[in-house]
Amino acid sequence: MKQLLSTTALAIFLITGSFAQSTFERTYNYGMGTSVCLLPNDEFITSTNYPMYGIAKMDANGNVLSFNSILNSTINNLRRTNDGNLIYTGMNIGAGTAVVSKTDLNGNSIWTKSFEADGFSAYTAGIIAQNDNTYLFNMSSNGGTTSSPYEIFKLDDFGNEIWRNFPGDGYASSHSLMNTSSLVIDAYTTSIADEFGIITLAGIDNNSGITQWTKTFYDPSLLIDNTYPGYSLAANGACLSSTNNIYMVGSKSLMTEPLVGTPYQFIMKTDDIGNVIWSRTYSEGSFNQIVETTDGCFVVIGKSATSTGILILKLDANGDSLWSNTFSAFSTSTGMDFHETSDQGFIISGFAYEDANGQYYTYVIKTDSQGNVGNVSTVISKANTIFKNATLSPTILHERSTITLPAETLTLGNTATIIDVTGRVLRQFQITSENTTIERGTLASGTYSLLITNKQGSNVNFKFIVE
């Protein structure tokens, strides 16, 4: 009995996340998650699009504190302002004009501005809140008298236009806009002859809005050759590193027979004026965003090539992969925005689509520093590292999940215990194979701990959610 109480107490401790911020996968019936912003006390805000447009505020465990609907506007990109409010970009539904709106943390409007473009309709993509309380955003239209005009705007703190720049025709990305105190940098994609994509990187004076330089990219693997090499390129995201280098992610599709349309993903590093230092090609599905982490490495999110899941990938400064993880609890899911959290983990916002009921969900994932969810272990003996490669997937349990243990652990007498948040033991069973299935069965919706121990005293604990 004493041992059971000790195990139960340990499980409660792990479920409540007392050692660090909790990790989780959560879905919400709001629609497609587009952006996420960090708040004090490890709370966060995520914006949602179709079928429900709004701003959801959540605590550190993903529990909803409030949801404020936004009327007649999409939300493409949401960021914190220096005065503690929010600013987002979107498009007026029906009117076809671009929108920039500043709100308080509950989504109540402070001001809203609309912008028109030389096209059938205009849409905004990314936005940056600068230290001087000005704002930068990029905007495109879906066709007009000048093809697909692409513009960058600077606004004052009341939403009034300071300048606008027209680098050329192209398509905006939510995560390609970068800035310093003196320069605005953006990567945009231009369609050539309605078929071949090229990328332009533009540097614009932050004060005057005058273009300082541009670089055009046809195929990063050839380190910029102004001849068509057989690839169509698209820029999806970019970041300016602490060393003032630019890291860009995007896709390159082979356009020559017999492999027309075969996609690859690339990461390209340039100096601060767009001269290529190196580029790398990957076979992963799609790269949507890249950010620099506090340890000088880089993390990318997107969509996995080998499944329908959300991909998170960490790279060193040379583009070499350090680790990757895929979240594939749904038939279709994509990561749209993410940030590094105070515990060096990551908060991801995206969407999931379930074919069975034809519904879009807001999909929020909080990982640890290695991109894992639920793999929260407590070292109670030096032998605990034997479970370092153990996994539970998915950690959102709809029908079933699978425990995977390293082969070398199977002779050590592994016992699995499922415990609810009150410390009540619900199931206990032996694990004798590398892959063991957990059926939902009678488990009610809620948060649980799966504690695995062996005869040597090693343990690993997984937090999982039943929905």
C-alpha cells in the first residue's frame, strides 16, 4: 500500500506539471488555428479562422479562459503590441479589403483600418509590432491590372499609413516579414507565366520606405543562376538571426518530365543583403515557418511528407537536423504558427481536419525542448535513462494509442499504470512487447497519467488526454 501511494503521488505530481510547464495536445471546436501569442504566467492566445473567427485566451495547460468572436473578418496573423495589446491582419469577408486591427487582450476593438489593392480582393499576411509602436505588414491581391500586386506598409500606433512600398508582383507569406531598426526585409513569391515560381528578397529602408536592394532566387541548390533550371520556388517563411543572417524556408517543385510537381523543401541561409551562404534540400512535406531558438539553433514547423501530421524539426546553424517529431492524431493537420516558451519548449497553433465528421479544429500543441508531448519523466534512479526512447502516440486518445518501448527494456518487468487526476488507479498491466495498444474503453474525457516502471526502479511518465 505504501508503494502504491508513492506511485500515485508521483503521478499526480507529473500530471499537474510541477517540474516544468505542462506538455499537451488539445483540440477546440473553433475552426482553423492561425496564430499564437505568448502571455505572462505562461498563458497564451490563439486566433481562429473558418468556421469560427475569433481570439481564444488559454492558460498554461490549454484550458480556455475566454473566446471573443471577431465579426466579418478573417485573422491571418496575430501579435502582441508593446503596450500589452494585440494587433492582427486579416481580410474583410465579403468586402474583399485587407484589414489591420488593434484590440485588447480580450479581442475588444481599439481601432480597425481597411486597405484596398489593385486586384479583385486584397488580403494581408504577416505583421510586426516594432519597438517604436509602429507596425509593418505585407499585403497581396489575387489579381488586377498589374497581375498580383504585392505591397508592404508601415503604420503609426493609430493605424495611419506612414509609407507603403510596392516591390513588385507576388504573394505574401505570414512569416516572411523581418525587421531591424533601420531595415525592413521580406521574401515574396512571384508566379512567372502562371506556372513557374521565383523568390524575391527585398530590403527596404525602415524610415523612408524606399527599396535599398533586391535579390532574385531561381533555384537555391544552384546558388542563384538567373536561368530557369527546372524548379518552381515558393517562399513560406524567414527569420533574421542574432548574427544578422537570413534563414528562409520554402518549397521547390520539380517542373521537368517525368517528375513534374514533385515537391522538396529547402532552407537557405544568406547574409544581411541576400547573398547566399548555403542552401539545403529536404524531403519533408512542407515548411511553413522558421525561428531562431535561445541556444542559437533553428526550429521549423509545417506538414510531414510521410504522414498527414504536423511536423516540428530542429536544426543547427548549418542546417543539419538535430531532431524531428510528427503529430498525426488526425487525418489532416498543419502547423501554422509557433513560439519558443520560457522553459525552452514550443507552443504550436494550427488546424486539424477529421474526415469522419468533416470538421476543422483548432489544434494547439505544447512540447518540451525536444519537441515531445507527454514524455515527461522524473529521474528516481540512475537507471531511468533506459526509457529515454519510450513513446506514447498519439497523446490525444480518441480510440486507441500505442506504447512503444525499446527492445532492451522488455526483460526488466515493465508495469504500466493509468491514473486519473485524483490519483485513482484505473488500469494496471504488464508490458511484454515493443508495441502495446491502449484502448479507450471506459476512460472518460479528461487528463491522465500513464506511469511505466520496471523492477530496477526506472520509470517514465506520459500525460495524455482522452477526448
